[in-house]
Amino acid sequence: MNILILGCGRVGRETARALVRNNCNVTVVDRNQERLLDLQASHDLRTVNGNAADPAVLRRADGENADIVIAVTSIDEVNLVACRLCSLLFNTPKKIARVRSSALNNDDIASKDGFDISRIFCPEQIVADTICNTIKHPGCLSVHKFSDGQAVLAVIRVSSDGDMAGETISSIRAQMPEADFRAVSVYRDNGMLIPNGSTRLFVGDEVSVMVAEDDLDSLLPMLAGDGGNSRVIIAGGGDIGARVASEVEKSSNVKVIELSQERCQHLSEQLSNSLVLNGSASDESLLRQENIEDTDIYCALTNDDEENILSSMLAKRLGANKAMALVNRPAYVDILVRLLDTVVSPSELSIGAIIAHIRLGDVGVVHSLHHGAAEALELVIHGDKTTSPVVGREISDIDWPEKVIAGAIIRGERIIVAHDHTVLQSEDRIIVFAAGDKAVRQVQKLLQVRVSFF
């Protein structure tokens, strides 16, 4: 597959790296030659220096042979125009554009009569939604939604405050028949394992479970103990902080700390039920004054990685129950996952939105997990017993690739947690967990319709 990436910022670079790992032919266009040389030095790809909205540059980048164009420059208008040019000049089959402006992020803009874009996505909204989902379910490190929120993949750290530490997964399931779930991975001692019913969950384990969202809150206290979300402090009143505050203030007591006085004025007019404070999030006296020790969740969402990391660690030391930090640099994320409750990586979340349009088969949603080491994919099953190796068969009878586990099935309006005797049907939406790029490719091939299976 030939993929043209327009923009070599954080999202562009991480997307390029992910696609190269998946054996795609990648070309990256950017105005910044230094960024391009740095990327090319460590990855097998092609780069073109120039304006992504210039037809001559797109031709130099071999745009006529691109199967997919991914426009992720820092300028919305450039992304929109570049996608439209690829339609007009090359009739490119798929165009994906990052658009931050809410005025431009709509179906009319993306339509055939508009800029002819297959998918518009807004990283800030994706990040804000992920943070809000996590705040909604205290005890979760992260929450990823599938099928419009019917099913979720929740990452939970097992705590001594829960009642089930040391129990096997089968034992936990038997003691909680009202909250059916499927454990799909366990992260322990910096390593990941695919669990089964006999796997014991120990304090400190990070277990990923597929569960209906309505059942999640009854499962959480048993694994993570009781938590609260009534008192939330948000450090950073930028785009993401404002989006989170606007949603969370509907059900929680929210305080926003913002350094810019001008931005504080804007936030106080925009938010209805949040207290906006002018100051530095790393000011210990300010945090103490705002009763940080009584805070359920502290969210560091500024544009500065170091500020987010330091203020989150300070908030934890001063008594905040839970701290999360927005961190852009992948190297920082790997280090911090054990020091903070939740580390949110915007580039990782954005890549999931992009990858869904690149995977083989009928893919609905993709979430990148464990910092790119695994994926959770929602795929549609097609065919019948003669053309599919999975339709009409129990999950235990299917020859699943190594490091792949079925998590849940969406059948019409029903959510079916996957177990050994669950029988798959045509048109089911199945959510699978796959550890590693090889496993992802293998499970996509497994679920494809074949002209002659027998």
C-alpha cells in the first residue's frame, strides 16, 4: 500500500513509523527539511520538502500512485486543500484530514461536494473524549469505546483496596455474574501476557477487560477499590482543558488552573459551573490552598510536557487521589506509565483514528494500546460457513493467531462478551485484542471472506 503523509509533526512522524512497521510504502511531505532528514535517518521511507498544498510538490511526492493521503499538517486549510487537490489531480481513493476548527470539522466540508474527504478527525476532541471517559469511571487508567460506546475496553490497575486481588479470572467472573467481562491482556513487570481463566491478578497488574459500559462500574470496585470523581482539578485551560472542563463540569466540581490571565477571562465566560483560577499548576501553595489533598482526579493538560509531568507528580505527593498527565513525547510516556496513574499520549490516540482506515477488511474502530505494542480492533464478520473460517463456529474451535484474543461481539443492539462457546455469526461486529503488528495482520486475514474456504 502506498501512503502519502502530509505533515511531519508529532502525529505525522508517529503515523509514518507505525505504517513503515506495517510494511507500507510511505512518503512524507513537510516544509521543515530538518524534521524530514531526522525521520528518514531512522526509517525506510521517502521524504519530499515543500508545501503540501502545492500541486507540483504533490506530483513530486508521487501523489498519483497514492492509495491513501493522510493530511496532518498544523494548518487546517492546508489539509483540506491538499485532500481536494489529490481528488482533482489523482482521484486518490482515500483522504484523511486533521481539522481542529469546529467550524470546518463537519460532514458538509468532508462531502463529495465539499473537499471530498473520507474522514475528518480532530486530535484535541479525541484526547478530550478519552480523558472524560476515564474521569467518568474512577478506578480506570483508560477507557476506549467501541460501537458508539456500547462496549468498552477498560484498563484497570489491580489494587489492594479491591476484593479480588490474588484471585483467578475464572473465580472473579464466578463471583460477579452480574458483570460479565473478558480479560484480554495483563501488563505485569513491564511485560504483557495474554490471560486465560486460570491467570491470577495481583496488586499492581494492569488488566485490560472488555465489558459493556453499563457493567463497568460494578466491576471496578472489585479490582481497583472505590474511587471518586466529584472533585476534579484541571491544570491548563487550552483547547483540550476547556473541552474536558466543559464536559466534566456537568457532573463534577471542577477547578481550572490557567497561567494566562486573558485565557482565564475567556474560560470564565465559556464555562458554566467551573471555578477558573489564574496561576501556575506547579505552585505548591496554590495547590494546597485549593485543597489538593481532597481532590479525586488531577489532570495536567497544558502544552508543556515537563510542566504536566512535574505538576502531576507534585499533586500526587500532596495527596491527590489520582493524577493524569498529557504527554506528547513517546520516550517520556514509556518512563512515566509506572509513576503516574494515567499518561495520555495524543499521538497514540490520533494514530488509532487513522489506522482504522488503513487496515484490511471491514474495520470500524482501532485503538492503539500499550504505547503501540498492541491494538484493539472492531471488525465486521462477513460470509458464511463455506467462505469464512469463523462463521458458525465456537470461539474455542477457531484457529486464532498467537497473541490474539476475542473480547466481545456486537450483534444488532446486543453486547455479547466473548467466551469459549460463543458462536460467531455473519455480520457480527467482533472486537479483538492483538499484541504486535504480525498478530494484527494475521487476524485481519483470518476474518476476510474467501472465495473458496473449503
